[in-house]
Amino acid sequence: MATYQTELPDETISTVVSGTTVEQLKGKSFTEIIDTLIFPTTVRDLVQPQLYYSSMQSLVEVGSEF
């Protein structure tokens, strides 16, 4: 199986897949590279679900007693 070989410097950054360097692609098969280009992995931010509950029926001033 053919692998990616290049004479570009390792620190060369891809303009297609942001942040990908030549060094990261060296030795990968062409199938792996094409898969990476067509189906890039996206990292999503994890948002912690939140639930708020209040039995208060009206606004209460901070520092006041209810």
C-alpha cells in the first residue's frame, strides 16, 4: 500500500485541514488522508446540563428574609 511521502518541511501547515502538519500525515496511507479530508473529526464542547428549581413564586431581594 502506498504511503504519503513528501519533501515538504515537517512544520508545513495544511490550508485544507486547519492545523494539520506534514509531519502528521507522513507514513499514512492515501486512504487515511482522503478520509481525513472528507470526514474530518470535530471535537465538540461538552456542556453540562443544568436544572434550576425554585419554589418561590415572587422575586426576593438579596439579603432579605422571606
